[in-house]
Amino acid sequence: MSLSLEQVQRIALLARIEISPLEAEATRGQLNHIFELIEEMQAVDTKGVEPMSHAQDLALRLREDAATEENRRAAFQAVAPEVEAGLYLVPKVIE
Amino acid sequence: MLNSSLKQLSAALAVKKISSVELTGLFLDRIEALNPAINAFITVDREKSLGEARVADARIAAGNAGPLTGIPVAHKDIFCAEGWLTTCGSKMLSNFVSPYDAHVIARFKAAGTVTLGKTNMDEFAMGSSNETSYYGPVKNPWDIGRVPGGSSGGAAACIAARMAPAATGTDTGGSIRQPAALCGLTGLKPTYGVVSRYGMIAFASSLDQGGPMAKSAEDCALLLSAMAGFDARDSTSLERPAEDYSRSLDAPLAGLKIGLPKEFFGEGMDADVRAAVEEALAQYRKLGAVTVEVSLPNSRLSVPAYYVLAPAEASSNLSRFDGVRYGYRAPEYGDLKDMYQKSRAQGFGSEVKRRILIGAYVLSHGYYDAYYLQAQRLRRLIAQDFEAAFQVCDVIMSPTSPSVAFAFGAKSADPVQMYLSDIYTISTNLAGLPGMSLPCGFGAGNMPVGLQLIGNYFDEARMLNVAHQYQQVTDWHLRMPAV
């Protein structure tokens, strides 16, 4: 397989990373080279093999539905780029 | 003091031969002198470190000291530490002063260690040479023209240069073991789930695992005993009784069965690395171990499978960096989408972007089965290969890296070449097994060679024993570079 320039631009859009046409072309070459390596996987017949999503086949723990963390809003918002009155500021989303 | 073991430092502190403030000052002075050339630390804060040392001294004076109280430890900049700049090697977090402690940091605080600083690393732990750090590459103290390995390159270099007696690292595909090998250190990646990932900035969550890096297995055992333990805040943390990882260091090795995967001893390994590893195996036979050939037939596919799974998880994990709640925000932007796109384009480096794009692609509609699910199926085959191998051996040995440390720029232009430098380490992460690297000699250019140990699940104490016994009859781990 080989990625087209349009596909590179499409995945950059999905990943929310701005990419110039020049960067997209360079990235396309690199990604295609990496996918040549990845394609080696296709040589193996894995029919009937259960996908392994995790290193330990364990069920996730459940816990009581109770608040366990203290409210540290001010400390956590202190590292935000822009806050006002306890709210995160972003460009207007709804006109 | 600079070349002392943690046990020796602890004894010196206990008898008041030296205070923690003095010991910390000694290492801080060394950092001040050497770090400009090595670049192992991103953040050093003398006052903060000395403050922690004073607390440790008070604890020692009060008779409440543990085995690590007062000992300075450098933390990889992937671990959130309250009040410390925590960058993860990225411009994206260049202004992030963590408001909380990672579980690992909290454990070390409870043990009374002193934070010596935050160490340099490949950006978001994505790299094998430390060349992807936004804060500049770390130099290998054995030869500053060569890489220290990655991603825990700062951790490895600071111990090699004796700027710190011990450090924390993380390992997603070899990021503790490969830099340990390239810098002549001992490092251990525990079984997945043994060390909490809470507060450890996520790269690939099903593979990431924190672990200790130090001069010797004995030191690593002390550090792991402090780091490991159940933490409810990490959903994959394992509920197991606490372990003393030093408990069996002195056990003899007679009868130990060492498995040698034939696929790891074939082509692709440099002759100098092979010679050092063969010599180490001969030493193990002298200690009473026997070697048996084992086979890991699917291991050659660990690199392609990893470069599907790790980027897929990374693309999801790194979506949190959007310039809203923390981290970098582009100075100029239009609407919300433009803000996301510009902040991420400017905040991430090229390797990180590459991996996010690979991940976004393999998870996208129409490609999920062919790439992501196929890689997960291979992951199971790779884990099953190990399961079969451990039927006939106690521990697996191989080189950690196919070559000694390479020169800056040697592989950075070709990502695939860089990825292949982790050929021996990645399968361990995919299977979730514990892995170690320990120094076993020197190769070309007088550069250190690492021997990899892979153990069965939860066999860390046994692996540390196997490494420690070797370090009782060799002195590779005590060699230090002339810096």
C-alpha cells in the first residue's frame, strides 16, 4: 500500500495537526517507508487467534460510586492557558 | 561517594558519616559541573532538593529512616512531581508545573528519597536516541559524540556520569533497557502492572511501565521495592502482596536454565556485541547455569506489530493535548479547530506527529482490521512464544541492543532504522514480561555492551538474583567513564 497526499492530509485533519502541503509531501514519504515495515505483518496467517489488547487478561476493577478525590480546581486551572471565573476559555463555538 | 552503592550510601547516612544535605550537595555540584556538556537534566532546583534533604536528615535523626531515606534520586521528566516543571521532553509541556505527584513520586517521597532533578528524555518517550527531545539531545558520557539511547537517556547518562546514584525510567519498547545498555548501567522494566502508571504521562498505556535504573542489580532491587505496589488510581495496577525484591539476591545459580532464543542470535547483531554476550554466557556457565536453545518464531514481527499498537494508543492518549486545560497554546489562531490544529502542530515535534498520524490511520475506518487487529493477534502469538520458551528455561538472555551506542545523526534521518534498534526489547513489552539490562563488557570504541534478561511474569526477584550473582564475579557495572 501507499498513502496518497490526500490521505496524509485527511489523517492530519483527523488528528487535529495543521500540516502544510510541503510538510504533507515529506511526511507521506516517511509514513510510506514505515508502512513498508508494518506490511510485514500481513505475511502471517492469524486466523482464529484472539486479539490481545492487554498484557494481563484481567477484568477491570469496579469500585463504589463515591467521590474520592478532593476538589482542587484552582490548582489544576493554574496550569491552563486561559481561565476566567473557574472556566476554561476557548474561541467562540456557537454563534 | 560518587561510585558508592545505595547500600553503602545508606550506611554512611545511618552512621552520620555524611548528611543527606551534604550528599545531595555533592551530586548537585557534580550536575552543575557536568550537565552543561551532557544535558542529562531538564530541570534542577538546588533549593528544592536541599529542602527535601533537610527533611530526610530530620527523619534519620529521629530514627525513622528506611533503606532509601536521604538518598538522592533523579526522576525522568515523564513523572509528574508536584511543584516541579514536568515537560515529558516536549515543547507541549514546556510550561507545565505539575499540580500533583505521580504514584511513583509519592512512593519515593514516602521512602524519604531526595528529588535530584528531572531528567531529559525523548519527546513523550518516543525515540531510542534522545535526539527527539525538545530540550536538546543527551550526550553519552562514554563518548559525547554518541547517543545515550532512549527514551530514558537522561536517566542513563546522569548515572553513568555519576551525577546521580539512581534514577527512575519508563519502558514502552525498551526505553529503560536500551539506554541502560548503551551507558553501561543496570535497569529493570517490571512485569506490566507492578508499578503504577498514575501520574506517568501516557504514551502507549498497554505497554508503558516504570522501573529503576542504577549501577547494580542490588541497587535496582532496593529501588523497585520502593516503587512497586498496588494503586487504585491505575486501572491496570495489580493487587499483589508487597515484595522485598532483595530477598533472594544471594541465592546460588547452580542449575539455572538460561534460554537463548535462536532468533536473537542470528544475523543483525554486531560482532563486538556478540563477543561480549558470549563471554557473559560463559561466565554464567561457570556459575553453574546451563544454556538451552529456545525459539521465539514470531519475534521478528514484534517491531511492525509494535509500530501499529504503540502509535494507535499514542494517538488516543495524546489527543488530550489540545491547548485548553494545560500545556502549550499557539499564540495566534482563528476558531476552535484552528486553535487545536496550530497548538498541536507547534507543540509537538516531528517524531511525535509521525506516530500520531500512523495511529490515527491504523485506527481509521476501513483499516482497523488489517492493521490494529492483526497487530493484536500477532501480539498474542508473540506472548505465546514466550510461554512455550519458559516451559524449558527459567530466564531468557540475549543482547539488549544489536549495537553499541551509535553516533548522533546516524539513524535520525531514517525512522525505520531507529525503530529496528529496539528489535530485542520490544517483544517483552508486547508480552508484558519483565526485562532487564546489565553491563557485560565493552565493544567498539570502548562503548558498553548490555546483556538482556527476560523473566517470566513476576520473576523480578529471581532476575535481580541472576544479575546480582554475575555482578559478584564481574566488575563491568563498577566501571565509570572519564568525564
